[in-house]
Amino acid sequence: MRENAIELRHIDYAWPGSSRSALKIDALSLEKGGQLFIAGPSGSGKSTLLGLIGGIMTPQQGEVHVLGTPLHRLPGRQRDRFRVDHIGFIFQQFNLIPYLSVMENVLLPCRFSAIRRQGAQEQGSSPGEAAKRLLGELGLSEALWPRAASRLSVGQQQRVAAARALIGKPALIVADEPTSALDAANQADFLALLMRECSRFSTALLFVSHDERLADRFSRRLTLMPPPEDAA
């Protein structure tokens, strides 16, 4: 039986100051190397779920285990260290450093994590070579690599964010609407690369999107619904 990359039990989370649950999940698991597509309307708790899995927040009730680590028990600083070492995030708003170059943005995880730096050396002969390969496969030409992130199109920024998440072979990729700024052709190429890289290194993939046409590419699917009004 394969170990789980993610295991949630009896989760109940309410935002500070609110008595109403933003997310209630009795059980959710994703095996190591597995791929899960998550859909759901606004207010269903998708962003809350990603925040819990990333250790950005902890639930008032329940357990969050990621890669065998009980994140719900760790203090904030240890959760931050775990996240940079083991999780690649592709944020909906990208969260690139605008004044850094494309290459500098991609290499950021390797600057902050020795584990990611070592993983990048296994992806290429060096972190720089790994970054070049990822950027090339994502369709970002070499001429763009020295350019500041703020000077890129939205679609280009989205691909830079994907390369930054993938570098260093993180054990888990959390992708929040990662194809929303891409046209159909680039969307297909992006998703193919993402799934190929995850399969190559047995990286688990948690993929959130409103575009349910993409769900057929995944072996598993979960649709979240807003908790009932009386679920607080």
C-alpha cells in the first residue's frame, strides 16, 4: 500500500472572528506520486484547503498530515521551513518578485532550501541548468530569462511561477488555477509538462481549477461544496 502525501482527518476550519465553518472535511488523502483535481464553486473552501495543506494556517479541529508530517502540531516557523523544503506552490496571483529576473525568480527555492537545491542538481547538472530546461520546456525563450518579472505578460508570468514550483523536485505540487491565463495551446502544453514532471519524480499533484474540462486528465477528482449554514 502506497504512503500518502496528504492525509486530512476530521477537518473543521473557520476564519478568525467567524463562527461559521469555511471548510469541513471528514477525510481526504492523496497517495505519494498521485494526482488529484479539485473543483467547486466560490465559497466551497478550495483556497482554505490549499492553505491548510501548505501549512499557511492550521485547523481549529482535525489533523493535517503532509508527507508524514503533522503540520497541525508544528509552530509557524517550522511549517514555513517544511513548505519551502517540500512543497511547490503555483499561486493564482503568481507571487513573483517583480524586480527580479525570470531566472532569479525560478531559482528562489534553491536559495532558501538546501533540499530544493540538491533536488535541482538531480534535475540538471546544476540548479541553473535545471531552471533553463524547465523554462525552455514551458516555452519561455532565452531572451526572456534576464527580463524582470514585471515586464512579462500575464501568461509568461504564470509559466515562470510553474517553473519555480517545479524546480528542486518538491514532493508535492499545489497548483491554484495555474492555467487561467493561458490560451488553449499553451494550456495543453503547460499541463502536459506539469504532469510529466510530477510523474518523472513521483511528485504528488493537487490541482485546483474552475475549468472542469481539465478534470478528465486526472485519475481522481474531488468537488467541494460550501458547508451548510448550520455546520458551524
